[in-house]
Amino acid sequence: MGKRGPKPKGVVDTKWSADLAYAIGLLSSDGCLSSDGRHITLVSKDEEQIVNFLNCLKIELKIGKTYNGSKDKRVYYRVQVGDVLFYNFLLELGLASAKSKTISSLKIPDKYFFDFLRGSFDGDGCFYSYWDPRWKSSFMFYTSFISASKEHINWLRDEIFKRLKIKGHITKAKKMNIYYQLKYAKSDSLKVLRKIYQPNKVVVCLSRKRLKIDQALGIIGNSL
């Protein structure tokens, strides 16, 4: 019997932390696990998103660029991590190759759930606001989470309800493909946002989304 080779060394430290949970939130929405069992890829139109991801994992890798197929040739930023141990760790959590429509519940420690949710929001979430013309001085705003998997959206709704006792509202829509949105309005939206941004702490996040939220809330004299 020949000698066994050395055990693979992980590039990524998989000890749970707020930063790791945030990075996994990004992967749950914008990430891709290659079928080769080794590589994990994250793509975003925001370079800051990729930088945050690498900083959270405490690794240094070259950030590449790719372009979409539309006429405007929008730039997307891309990074690929090669780490068998991290890949297997993600599988154990519930992520998988070609996960967009099959992702369901994930094994996220309760302590870090809202850090994970902030990553999910920065990846595929949305915040929007508007003046409702039906009511005088009525300013509406919503926080939503988006996924092609209904099971994953249901899981997010259940997990948020367990912690905040708010139900949210799920809608189904179609652009290129069918997707689901979990939406929270006004007071419930604020409850979610205050948990994921943890106003008394400095947390990693996508700055343009945070700025958009702060500006909208400032219109009605509110804040996180």
C-alpha cells in the first residue's frame, strides 16, 4: 500500500464568525459552486462586493472582470476560490452546485443569522421607497429578499418570523425566469433592517445599499 498524500489544507478558515456568515449570505444569492468539487465563484456588478467577500474570508485573490451580453457591455467583477475543504463545508451547510432553483434551508448558527441575512440582502435583496399617491404625506418603503427557489424564500420567512415575529409577504414574478420575493413594509421593514445592520456596531455591507436606505429613511426623519 502506497503512502497517502498530505491532507488538503484549507485556504478559508471555516470557524464561524460574523464575517464568515456574511460571506456565506453572499454565496447563497450570487455564488456558484463548480461541479468539480473544488471551486467557488462569486460574481457581482459591484467591485466593493467582491472586496468585502475576500476581506470577510481573509484571503487575497485577483479580481477578474467579465461582461454581460447586452449592448451596454456592463462590467461584472468575478473571483474564484479554490478550496476543497471550504467547498465541502458549504455542501454541509446546504449549498450545492447549480443551486439557484434547488437551494432550501441552510445550517446557519442562530448567533450569526442576521449577518448571513445581510449578505443575502446585499447579494439579491432590494430596498425601494416612494410616495403613495393614494394617501397624503404617505411615504412607503419595502425591504425584500429574492430567490429563484420558493423553498429558500419560505425558509427565510420562517427564520425571520422565529426571531422577529413578523410574517412578510411572498410574491411570484417572472423576468427572464420565475423568481420569488419576500417583502416587508414600513415598520416590519425597519425591524429587519435594524437587525441586519446592527446600528450600534460597524458591520461589513454594500455601501450603496446602506446609503440608499439611510437617505430614504431621512426623508421621514427616521434612521436605523
